[in-house]
Amino acid sequence: MSAPTLFDALAPQPADTLLSLIALHRDDPRPHKLDLGVGVYRDDSGATPVMRAVKAAEARLLETQSSKSYLGPEGDIRYAELLQPIVFGRAVPADTFVGVQTPGGTGALRLAAELINAARKNAKGPGAKVWLGTPTWPNHAPIMTAAGLTVATYRYYDQATQTVLFDEMMAALQGAAAGDVVLLHGCCHNPVGADLDRSQWRAVAEVVAQRGLIPLIDLAYQGLGDGLEEDAAGARLVLDAAPDALLAYSCDKNFGLYRERVGALYAKGGTPARTELMRSNILLLARVNWSMPPDHGAALVRVILDDAALTADWRAELDGMRSRINRVRQALAAGDPWLAPLGHHRGMFSLLPLSPDQVATLRREHAVYMVGSGRANLAGLTLDTVPQFIDAVRAVR
Ligand SMILES: Cc1ncc(COP(=O)(O)O)c(C=O)c1O
């Protein structure tokens, strides 16, 4: 028996429920089982394929890459530049925008949170509470608090009636203090699937500007909702209205690069001097977190976006993925009035008004796998399996 050590003081942490769901699904022998759990895109055959343009870029990179020497904490600068027209609709001015490569959208969010916290600690006054609409991606609050920030919440969505609580959101933002941060899902809300419409985005942009709030936009699914341009439209309205803003981007879904960890953090500063402060602090924080981000995935995105033919092929395949998800959504909405809201939602996820018990019954009796909150990844369905899903949901309601 060894003597107690420092690590005996660690608090036990719950196991990741998604990982146990994966294992349960894998070990289920029923051939008709449906996996609506894990948050990755699936094609009609249930696969999460490497995109064609990514395969081609990998072959090209293998041929042409001549060194794997270190880059800097900003990662692949050309990658972050080439993404600008996709994210912002144009190249943004270098004296008021900083863009760095990060390990996934998660790394971008963590870096954003640490930047806010570094500023908050130096600023006089309370400042920089982070406002989250609930429910939200389960990692948002832990990332913010791990970086030292305080989280405040408002209700964004009512699961039972499947409606966005826009009035509650606006009331919360109108009550937020200048310098507070408001985290916004750019498109394809995870987990609820319901996004703001154009006039709601306009109202959010106005309140952000009026109250001096700092938007932190999480854009992790661009192109999987209504289209690359459409999915960034709300984010662009808010970015235009706010002098200072942060945008955490992920290429892990729209380029299908998940495990390669491809993201970017963009920071907009109201003046060149402030932007320079943001830049030097972002680089320092990247350096103490991961020194520099992993190269391969971002290099692939760079190769694709630097080549017109590869870009066109990437866009075409992304269009196909989006259309497939939206066809499944329309079939569900047409198949049962209870599922009608899903036709208006966008992205892979919708939060169904099901209790944890109903979700457990779906798994046990109908081999339908979903996370306990009722979030369904609709990319796990095909037009052929939609009727089976509708029957299963009817049986447990
Ligand atoms: C809303 C949201 N933001 C950010 C991320 C992070 O994505 P990444 O895998 O690039 O870290 C996810 C991933 O599931 C997400 O759903």
C-alpha cells in the first residue's frame, strides 16, 4: 500500500456518456439499429467518409511538402487568410483583424476564453461575464469556467414546445453589462437545431452594439445549414455591428476533418492598437497552451482553398451533404406532425421533446441510439430508415 499522494485529492469525474453510447451501439447485435448519437456526418451508407477534395489534397501534400519544421503559434497563416472570404465574405483588414489557426473549434473557444480572462484580470471593474443561452453545447460552460470566467445563462429554447425563446434572450442581453461576452451559435445550433432568423440576428446585433457587449461567435457547422453564405449571414451582421468581436471557427465538420483538429480564432479589434494587443496576447496564450497547432488538417484546407478545382469539388460535396440532411429533415417533418419543427431546423441536430426514460426505451426496445437529452443526429438517418424512426418515436410517446 503506497502512502497517499497529491493526486488522491482529485475529485472523481463522470465518464463521458457519449463514449459509453458508442460502445453500447457497437455491441448491439440488432441489424436494424440506428445511431443518432455521435455528432458526425454520415452518408446514405452510414459512413463518415474522407471528402474527395481532402483525399486529393492529401496526395498533393505528400508529393510537395518538403519540410515539417516548426511553424509559429499562429499556425498556417495562409490557411487563416484563405478562410476569410468563406467566413466573412471578403478579405478582412489586417490592422483590425487577427486570425490564427487553432486545434479545432474547441481550441479556438479555449483561446478566446483565455484572451477574455487575461483582459478581465487587468481591467478595472467586474466585466466579462459570459452569457450562454441554454441548452447549449455541453462543452461551452466548462471551457469558459476552466479559463477562469464566470458564466451566466438565459433560456434560449423550450424543449417541450420546440420554440426559440427570443424574448428571454433579448431581455438577458438587455440586462447584460458593458464588456460582458455573449456566446452565439453562428448556425446549425447544437444541440437544438433552431437558429435565429434574419430579423432576430439584426436585433441581436443592435443590442450588442448598444450595450457594448462582446460577441463570441461559435461557427462550427458553416455550410451544413442553408449554404456557406447563408450560414454566415447572422454572424456577419453581428461582427459588423460590434467594434470588438471574437469568432471561433471549425473546419472539422464542413471539411470532414474531425480528428485532425482544424480550427481558427478570429479577433476583431476596434482600433489597430487594440487589435495589436489582442494579437500579441493570442500568440502568447497559444504558445503556453499548445505552442503551435497540429499542421496536417489545416494544410489540407489550405491546399483545397488555394486551388479553384479542389475548392469547387469541396463545395459540391458539402452541398450534397447539406441536401441529404435537409431531405431527411423534410421527410421527418412530413411523416408526423409531432416532428414538423424538424423541417425548420438546420444542421445535423435537433432536440426532441423526449424524456431520458423515453430515450432509454428507444434504445432498449427499438435499437434507436440517441443521447439522453433527446438530441438526435439526423445524419444518422436515411430516407429508407425515416419510417422506422417515426414508428419507434410514436411507440414511446
Ligand atoms: C457548437 C460546437 N462548437 C464547437 C465544436 C468544436 O468542434 P471541434 O471538433 O472543431 O473542436 C463543436 C463540436 O462538436 C460544436 O458542436
